[in-house]
Amino acid sequence: DGGITQSPKYLFRKEGQNVTLSCEQNLNHDAMYWYRQDPGQGLRLIYYSQIVNDFQKGDIAEGYSVSREKKESFPLTVTSAQKNPTAFYLCASNGGGSYNEQFFGPGTRLTVL
Amino acid sequence: GDSVTQMEGPVTLSEEAFLTINCTYTATGYPSLFWYVQYPGEGLQLLLKATKADDKGSNKGFEATYRKETTSFHLEKGSVQVSDSAVYFCALSDRGDKLIFGTGTRLQVFP
């Protein structure tokens, strides 16, 4: 089955440590996205990539970094510079077309202790 | 800039009640409009979509009509079930590269 996988589902880290969240898709989609979701808030865009080896900052990129070395993979690193990293992180991909429909992974809940 | 406004929740209903979740938008162009649903602890799933004025999106008994004159895309269902309990997000895509989401509306359906 085609889809998006994120791992791990739950992640715990100590304050000051960098952590990398995995996102893989086998939908052959060019565009991929990372969102952050906090309780009572909508999704906020962290970074997105429309093609391999290229990515752009979203609305809340500070304290995060990404890479896009392969079409199917778009890992997100939460650095120690991110002031409040505890959140639910969602990865999505988009195959283009007129609808611009995004497909989402199951999410990773990061808790920084 | 573009934005989406949803009614605040939670919306609490009894099973078989009629559901409306309001969504209005602001956009400079002619956006595509979406409703996504998020069940507890999961990612978002596309529920329905519409790409131009007067289009009606529908899926699993849910419907929403793209109203350009009122810049709205309200979600409706005639008879909700307990299994419909989730958070519903309205979203728009204007430039074809990013989605802009509302803050989400939690629906709670009781038997």
C-alpha cells in the first residue's frame, strides 16, 4: 500500500538535545511538508520541499532543520535552539495536480523533558 | 494574507443529530477548499474537497458547498454517529504549493 510513514510514534528527549524525526513516502510525490500541531491550534508549517535537494522555510522554521536528499525521504531535525519543542509533528506529501491535495502521515509526538 | 476561520469547539451532539461546522476564508485568488478529519492520536485524512464556486464536495455522508459570494465552505452531515467524533479542519490552497488551515473544531457525539 502506498502511503507516508513517520517514526517513531512517540519520542522523548532531554532538553538541549537535537532529535531527528523520520518521514518516508512511497507515493512518488515531489512535494513534502512538515507541520507542527499544538493543543487548540491549527497546523503550522515548519518547512516544505517541492523537489529533491531544495526546500523552503515555512511560518515557524526557527530551531528546525531539514534535508531532502531523496525523493521519498524528508527528515526533520528539532535542534536545541527550538524554545518549546514539545508538540505533535505531522509530515505530508503532495503529488501536484489541480487539487493540491496533501496526504498525511500518522504523526510523531515529541516530548522534551 | 490568506486565512481560514472556523467555529470554535467543542461541538457536542447526540447521535443522529444534524451537524454544521462553519468555515469562512479570506483569499486573494480562487482557492481550492478542503475539509480534513483527525481522529485521536492520528494524522489528518482528507474528508472532501471543492475547487471552484458552487462545487459540492461529499464523502461518508458529509457535504460542503463552495460559496464564493459568502466566502464559506461549511461542513454538514444529516445524522452524526459516535464514530464521527474527531477534530475537523477546514483548509484552503491558493497558490498551489501550501495549505492554510483553520484552528480545527472538535466534534463529540454521544449515544
